[in-house]
Amino acid sequence: MNEDRKKLFTALAAPFPEEAIERTDGRVTGRGYDTSGIKYQYVVDRINEVLGVGGFRTHRTTAIKGATSAKGRPVFEALCEVRLELGEWKDGEFVVFAEAYGDGGHTAMTEADARKGAFTNGFKKAAAMFGAGRDAYRGALDDDNGPAAEDGDAAPRTPARTSGQADATSRTPAPPTATARERERITAKQVQAIWSLVRRHGYEEPVFRQRVRERYGRQLEFLTKVQASEVIAAMSEGPASAKPSNGHAGQELVR
């Protein structure tokens, strides 16, 4: 059972693709530093992919109060405590095998947006306790990715980082444009296609990830578009054709 939990954590804690990362500009938020975080839906998708649909549920407690922004505008401040439970349904009952708590806060011009922001922040912090999106919190506790949009405009996002890392919160300004390396990075659709093929063929995820690392020397989420296309093509044709192109004949990418 302990080994199963370790495999579960490894799958949940796997790096996210570059497009899963969102950033804020400290000059816009007023914090004085930039922040990085994993987008909410990517975290939800990761848990669904690993545990299956219905493999988790949430409970929330939200408190709302009115406040005034620095510009004198009325705003709503929301605080939300989220309890995230992992488990499975047995005989009509949800049996929990792990749970975590996360507190989230958000300020917005409308109550609905304040509630939504507080919940998503609390959810991501709880999910990070299980490994999903944990890298965003290594060195930072605040993942409120956006200020109250006082003029009705969404807060602008700074471009993706160029170091190839999808982790720790950054407190330095992001580069102004995406690099060619980032534009070549595996896309979200390719990631989804690969995991769909993995499930279709019944491969074990840890073994598959190891094969990818052996062949390309990097995590699946950091493959290039060309490499991802190669993996998809090989898997679509079947395991027998999924041979590496680096000269190691007989070593299969998947088994």
C-alpha cells in the first residue's frame, strides 16, 4: 500500500507544461514582486487524470466582507477554507484515504469573483499538499494570481519564463517575449494525446515516464513538439514500433 501511495504522489507531482503556468506583475498587483502559479484547471485535470473522475471531492467554508480599495472603490474580500479529499466510491459511499486543507483569499469588484478566486486559491494550496502544483509554493505562500480589476480589465500576465523550469515562484521580472525554445515546447493537446494513448494501451505511468526520460533525457512535459509527435506516432502504431532513434536498438519506449 505504501508503494502505491508513493506512485500516486509521483504522478500527482509531475511537472506541468509551460502553458500551465500563469504569472503576475508586482507592479500591477501592488505587491512589489512577481508571482508564479499553476492554473487552476490544470491542477484539476491532473487529479482527474491520476485518480479518475470521481476520485476526489471538496468541502468549502467561505467568509465574505465588504471593503474599500486603495482607489476608494467598493470591493469584496473573500476567505475560503477548502478541504480536499481523495478517495473512491464503494457501495454508494465515498471512502476517503487522504485529505488536505488549504486557505485561499481573493479581493474583487464582485462577490462572485471574490468567491471564485478564494476557492481556486484554497483548492490549489490543498492540492499541493498531495504534490499537484507543489513547485509553485516552494519559497512562496501566496498564489493569488490577480488583483482586483478596478477598471474592468483583467490583470496583464507576464510572459512565460525562459529557463525551462515549471516550478518555484519567481520574484524577478519575467523576460518580455517567449523564446524559440518555449515555442517549441510540447503542447497541452499533445500531452493529452499521449496520456490517452497510455491509458488505451494499459501502460503503467511510472514505467512510461522512465522510458521517456531514458530516450530523451527529460521529463515528458519538457519534450519538444517534434519529440512529442514522435512519441504519439510510435504509440499509435503500437509498442513494437516505438523504438528510440538514438541507436539503442531493441530498447522500447513503451512496453
